[in-house]
Amino acid sequence: MRDSSRWKYSRGAWALCCIATGTAIGCGQMAVPAKGTNESAFLQPAPVSTQPPTAVFSDRPREITFDEIKFEIEKGDPFTRNLLPERVTGLEQKRIRIRGYILPSFQQTGLKQFVLVRDNMECCFGPGAAIYDCIVVRMIPGKTANFSIRPVAVQGIFRIEELRGPDGNHLAIYTLDGEEVQ
């Protein structure tokens, strides 16, 4: 039997979990691939260059941590986009890979949406959880994930998207168009 104190959620975390898993009214819609994605561009041969390569492949995800998307905000202050530092806004629409934990939900396999959190709920979703310690992951069409109690690495396109609860308060500000979960 589970220790019930460990599995308690704050109201905001429970709402976020319900919204991300599509159990709330109006939810359950899939994210569309990022604008500007051109699948036919991958079918064209790359131009031949006599110069040595100077840049990393653009398809390679940038490895980040939750520390890199952290920003200064006082407890209880409302979120505004101008609080985000350039290192965070510079990640928008970029392919990243980040490690974290899948927030437990009612579904265990075939997850199309889930919440990725910084740690295994020991601190993230208690009273006063930081808004930058979670990412709503919406798997791209044809891809799914399975719940794990172990940390996972999620790859996809990072976006800044404000998600508000029924009371108007922010539940999350980051989303990821999930391409792969390992």
C-alpha cells in the first residue's frame, strides 16, 4: 500500500495533471507539429562543401536541465512573460532533450500527453511549487510514452505556452512537442 502523504497533490498540480492527460473538459487535443517543419527538406541531398564542418547538426537536440529554464519569480507573484531571461526565450521552437519524471496519471501506457517534472514529487507539487519545474509534454501524432517511476529523457520542440487553470492562475508555462521518450 502506498504512503498516502507521498501521493497527495496540491489543487494546482491535480488540475495540471488532469488537463495534461485530457481528463478535463476541453482537453485531449493533440499538438500539431511545429510551424515551419518541412519534411521534404530532409529528402534533399545536402550540399557538398570543401570546408570543415563548423556547426552542430540542427536536428541534434540541445541537452538542457530544469536549472536552465529556471528564472527569478517571488512566491505568490503573477507570471508575466517579461520575467523570462533570454536563455529561456532563446530555447523557444528549438529541439531539446531534458530529463525528469513523468507525473503519475490514471493511464500507464500509450500516453499522448503528460507532465514532466523536475523530480519525483518530493517537492515539486507541494504547496508553493515553482512554475518552472514542470513541462506539459504533448506527443506528436503517432508517438506515445509509457509511465515510469524512473527518470526519463524527453526530446522534442520546446515552446513557451501559458496554461491556466479554471481560476485563471498559471498551471504551467512550458510545453514540449514530444518526439521521443527514453
